[in-house]
Amino acid sequence: MSIEKKWWKEEVIYQIYPRSFNDSNGDGIGDIQGIIQKLDYVKNLGVDIIWLSPIYKSPNDDNGYDISDYRSIHPEFGTMQDFDELLDGIHKRGMRLLMDVVFNHSSDEHAWFEEAKKSIDNPYRDYYIWKKGKDGDPPNNWRSFFGGSAWDYEPNTDEYYLHLFTKKQPDLNWENPKVRKEIYSIVKFWLDKGIDGFRMDVIPLISKRLDFADTSLESFNDVVAQVYSNGPRVHEYINEMYEEVLQHYDIMTVGEGPGITTQTGLDYVGHDRRELNMIFHLDHMFLGHGPRGKFDPIPYGWTDIKRLFSEWHEAMGDSGWISIFMDNHDFPRMVSRFGDDGTYRIESAKLLAMMVLTLRGTACIYQGSELGMSNVKFDSIEDYRDVETHNYFKEFTETGTSPDEFLKLVHEHGRDNVRTPMQWNKSKHAGFTNGEPWINVNPNYLDINAEDVLADKDSVFYFYRELLAFRKKEKTLIYGDWKIIESQSSDLFIYERFDSNCNILVMLNHSDHTHTHDVILEGYDLCLTNMTNDDVATLLPWECRLYKK
Ligand code: ISL
Ligand code: CA
């Protein structure tokens, strides 16, 4: 069987983190009108689908991933009328809108939870997951993604509720058919507005292992994969959502997949499964996370990254689909993490762009990558806003890590690295706001900003644009097969995309050394590269080339 053709395989996603994109009214917070002002900029880049991180009403404990009303827009971002105008502006430009939805948990300020906590026999009680404590302790030893116990005590009814994230993010009880009905009706509400699909937050976590047994696993990643994710009824639920709503619309669905492995991937995205179109697996994002997670780092390298790409390619074959990305709003800037944000910032940002846009899968670009934006190093923990960073700061400094040591870890791994405002120009606060930004701008905005990048034909931005245009023409980059070309140096990543139309050869030197290679280039035309190198038999530091035959 050959691979199925679908628009959502061909198009490229651009993720907007609304809080940090563009502020239109000077309150320091990015908003919907701000996005509307920049739609031509996004269109000009050449992407097709805008993924918007959550814009629903929220007390913002986790920047919108804690929703208190799924059917209304958070006032800081605008109104439903602004939303309709945004959707219209996106469609008028021939683009599509992907909404982010969070159905594993709601906010504790959602009306359902406010009712649920009132009494054990409240009709909304079973919308959440409640348990008695064990001798004054939580019901089990599960830990939250953001540190501490995954249970919080509710004195009024003398029970604990489950929250796999912060205590302001109580987990919804999908076992309750009423909860599922409510969720499908919310999904339908947005689809009937004409949006083009959903990114579903932590979807593999929705079905719980109901024995709520203590875990003896050491590493948090293992706990996620074996205890929190892929619960017994997860496929029943996703399939039910598909049958009840999703199947009636021409949309795309992408599940965020912590804990989904190459073994379980096809269960979510196999073309015959009637579940999701694709997943963001997080295997490469979780590389380097030690037993206690991201702030407990262990070494890893490109060998691991390349191995994971191979394993996922194998696992999907022609039967399923993934997205390809190297960062998003939860992980450090890709040029800082996988490239070189010093001497070779521009070159390595281009190399990573070439990789993301030539591997097999729906490419996803995070805002600012097209400028080559890099991590930030704030001097004080007070400058950070992320609840994850603050919770772990407390936990780590209470157990022996010095505040300075922890700050260094945040510089490398914290989520605020990608949440500093978009750098539009050299004016105050990088042109993001006329007021005081909710989080400081990265001081490097004088060197890295959209205005300069747009004025420079050799910039990262135009490299993305060329790659995106090339990808539109060459469907081999979408549907073609993929194979690694072995090379002597482990610093090189050389591979080919191929089908009966053509062969596209990609050569990446992801190191700051020059390397020779022995690939025979006869018959190939060079289409794109990030530097001039007359010696075709070598690859200079961070050089990337794309050939076609
Ligand atoms: O960021 C992470 C680790 O530091 C991830 O483990 C992340 O928590 C996980 O991938 C789930 O992320 C999603 O759900 C969270 C939210 O905070 C993230 O922003 C979202 O992408 C809870 O809704
Ligand atoms: Ca604003």
C-alpha cells in the first residue's frame, strides 16, 4: 500500500505563543489584535497553519494551560469578536488555524471544580478524581510534572484530588460519561466556528490506572510512560471523540504525546485507527532528563537524536504520521540546545531549519526560530515567570542545590527561554509592547530582531522561506521514503528522501569541525546551502546542503 495523500502532511505549522507574540494595547501582554497585525508577516514566511497556544479564559497559573471556561476568550487576549476576526484573517490569507485544547485537566477555577469541591454528593463531584488519604498522607506516591505530590488535600470534604500538573490544574475524570459529553460538545463548538483542527494537550494521560498503585520507578520519564500515559481506556476515549465529532470535519488533529513510545505510537495515529492524525512525540525533547527530570540533567548527544529519528521513521512506516520539531513553548530554543548560539548561531539555525523541513513528518516551527532567537539568561529567579521553574527552584534549593546552581540549570532548561517576547525591532522592549512586558525581553534583541532579519537577504528568515518554497514544490520531501547515508564521522547527518520522481540529498555537519565525506555527488544539483564552500568533498562547521537528482 502506498502512503495516503493528505493536506496536513504537506502543510507546515507555525506555533504562536499569544502572550509573547505581539501586544496591541500596551498592557504588556501579547493579544489577538497583536497577532492580527502580524498575519502578513507570518504569511510572508511561507507557513500554512497557525497553532495558537491556549487563549481561553484562565487564571493563568500555567499560562492558559489551566482553562476556566472552554467557550470564552481570556479578556487579556481580547474578545470572541477579536477571535472571529483572527480566524477570518487567517483564512483570507489562505492559511489555517489549529487550536490548542487541554482536556486532561481544567483550572481549579472552572465552574465544574468549584461545584465539585463543595460536597461529596455534588453532581459535579465525579467530574474530577477524588480519593481518601492514607494515614494523613496522600493516596499514593505519584508526583506532579511540576514537582511535589500529584494530590492536594481538600479539607472541606476530607479527600484529595489528583493533579498531574499544578494544584490549580485538577485532572478531569474521563471515566464519567458526562465529562466526555461536555468535552465533545466543546470540540464541536470550536469546529462549528470553522477552525481547522486541534493540538490536544497531554492526550495520552486522559485514562488513569484506577488502582492508583504506588510506583517504585526511579525515573520520572519512566513514570510518565508506564504509569501516567497510555492508560487502559485511552484509545476507547479518543476513538469515541473521533466517532462522535472529529470524523464529521475536514480537520487535522495532533496529540501531544508525553509517554508515547515507538511501540505505542501507531495505536494513536495508525491511518486505520480512527483516532488522531499525528503526534508530537517527545522522545528527543526528553533527552538529557535525569531521574528528577529536566533540572537533573544527564549527558546526551546527536547520536541519540539521530537514533530516535530513525526509530520513529521505522515505527511509522507508511501507516502513521508524526510531526517534526526541535522546540516549542516547553523546551529551550533549538539553536541554543541543538545548535551553537555563539559563533555559529546563524549557520546552525539554518542547519536545524533544513533538518526540520526535510525529515518525514509535518514540520512545526516555533515563533522566533525564523529569526534565530536564542535562550535567555536572566540574573535573578525573580525575573522568571514559569510556575515549573519556581516550583522546582523551591524543591531543589530546599534539598541542597544552591540558588546560583539552580539558576544555571534554568538558563539551560527553563521554559521561559522560549517565552520571552518576540523581537520585532530595535526599539524599547523589542517593539513587542509600548508598556511593561509581562516577562523581560531577551537583551540580545539589538542583534536579533525581525526588522534587521527582513532587511538581510542572507538571514535565517529568508533561508526558511526558501526551504518552505522548495518543500511546496517537491512532494518527495513529503511522501518520499527516507534513508540514512552512512558516513565516517558521527558529526555528520546525511540522508536522502526519494521516490520515483527524484532523490533529495541532505548533508548536515552538526559540529564546529570541518569533516570530509565520501558521498558521490555526481548527477546532483546543489539547491540550497547555508555557506560558500568550494571544496565539495568537505563540510565546514555547521554547513548544510541540499541536493537534488
Ligand atoms: O515541559 C515539560 C517538562 O518540563 C513537559 O513535560 C510538559 O509538561 C509536558 O510535555 C506537557 O506539556 C503540556 O501540558 C502542560 C503545560 O504546562 C505545557 O505547556 C503543555 O505543553 C500542562 O497542561
Ligand atoms: Ca495586550
